[in-house]
Amino acid sequence: MINAWAATAAKQKLEPFSYDPGPLGAKEVEVAVEHCGLCHSDLSVINNEWGFGNYPVVPGHEVIGRVVALGDNAKGLKIGERVGIGWSAQSCLHCHECLGGDQNLCAEVVPTIVGHYGGFADRVRAQWPWAIRIPEALPPADAGPLLCGGITVFAPFKVFGIKPTARVGVVGIGGLGHLGLKFANAWGCEVTAFTSTDSKADEARSFGAHNVVNSRNSADIAKMAGTLDMLLVTVNVPLDWRAMLATLRPKGRLHVVGAVLKPIPVLAFDLIAQQKSVSGSPTGSPVSIAEMLEFAARHNVLPQTEHFPIAKVNDAIQHLVDGKARYRIVLDM
């Protein structure tokens, strides 16, 4: 039996929950969980904000733990190795996207916490390619949020070939945004933080921002017109999208990784005139995650974390709901 914490209905507190996972699949890995990040996406699935909650929900998709069992066809891993499991737990491995190295875009990809039991548990399972080795240089107690938050903000730099000489803006200094600042700085970029909270300015600079702009001050935003190669939006609330697009240089990209639930209005001429783009992306493939972890280890890119014991999981969730997280919460098993 696997002992976990689960929500049995939308917007309900988590309760102790045990389940029989059945025989280990031939391509599966079983991991004894040591630490697991609490991400806002966990909250969205618990509350069924995205409309595809499947109860009971066992949240947790920023898992750090040790391999304790391997299926007969699991490749490249050994019992006792420390691995991480992020947003995805399984893909088909034979479609065009999987064979092309974009397993995270597979039409049959299985999220770790949707129709699958996640990492708020003593053990969790995943298909072997999605169990990623954790570099020894990364402290396991704090590395979990890199498996979701980290790869989410890292992937655009790799996918779109962002140069170290680029000027990059990051909107929102929260769980995603503070990691976006750290990765952008380590990548070599000139970094501008956009925050609605003036009191976060010094903290944003400590995370790697060279410049700080109040995202609610239209005059300050206007001063940034035509200066950025990429604007990374990590918030999940509507913005003055036209003003944000105007901050981009020719061929600039406004890239969305925050789950904004309302439509983003864009005028065609605002894109056409200077060949600008609006795009979005999910997390990343197993190879991208592994590369991100190596980059993070080399450049000491780590989330700022707060820790709660798993028995206090509902307190941790309330801490996140109240907007008090600074900036990623990790549950210790």
C-alpha cells in the first residue's frame, strides 16, 4: 500500500489516503519520496480550476526521492539513485513528438497529478524516462521546485534560442518569477523585473534583476518601449497586454508561462509591424529537465523555499492561498 494525502472533492482539505498501486509496470519506476514541492498548479487541480480534476486527487509533482523499484523494461536507472519527477509521469514514447524529443507535447502525456497519484505520498510511480537523476551538487531538500517551476521558466531560453546578450523582462516576482530572474541572470542576460509591489524591488535585484519596473505604472512601462528581446509572463492575472507588447524590440517575443484564464487580446498590427510574437509553453522534455538541472547545479540556481512537514500539508496549502509563500513551499516526508 502507498500512504498519501488526497482531496476527495474540489476545494476540500487533504486527508490521509491509502491505495494499492498494483503490480509495477514494466516501464515504471517506484520512488520513495523524500521531499515534494507545493506548486500553485497543485492548488488549481485540487480546486478543479482548469476543469479536469479527477478525484481523489493526490497532489505533488515536484518530487525528490530515491528509486526503490524498477520495472523489467525500465532503462538507465539503479536502485538507490536520487531522482526527480515533475509535471509529467508518462508519455506514449512512439508518436512524432516523443520520437522527436518533445515528449512533454505528446497527446497522451499523463500529468503526475491528473488521473495519476502524485507525490504527496511515501511513494510515487512514473515511467522511467520521466524519473530524472538529480545532480549531486543540488541540495535535495530544495531542488524539488526546479522540476516544475524551474523547467517552466528555463525552457523558453532553450526552445527559442535566447542569446546571453539578450535583454529579458520577467513579469511577476513569485514562485515562477523569482526563478525566472535567477535563470535569466545566469544565462547572461540583462534582466528587468516587472512587479506590482514596490517593496519587492530590492529582493528582485537579489534574485538577479538589473532593473525593476512597477507593472502598474503605465509611465514606467512606457519608458521600456522597444527595449526587450523577450518578456516572460509568469503571473496568472490579466495585464495591459498592449503596453507589455510595446516593451519588445523588433522580433521580440511575449512568452506566457503563467496560467492566465482570460483571453489575451492582441491587435494583428502590433505583431506585424515589427514581427513580434506571442507564445506559450508547458514544462519540458526529460532531456530539457536534465539539462536544466545541470545548468542549475553549475550556476547555483535554486528556489527560495519554505518547508512544512507533510502532516501540516493543509497549513502549507493555506499559506500558499494567503499569498504568503516566499517563494516556493516544500513538503518534507
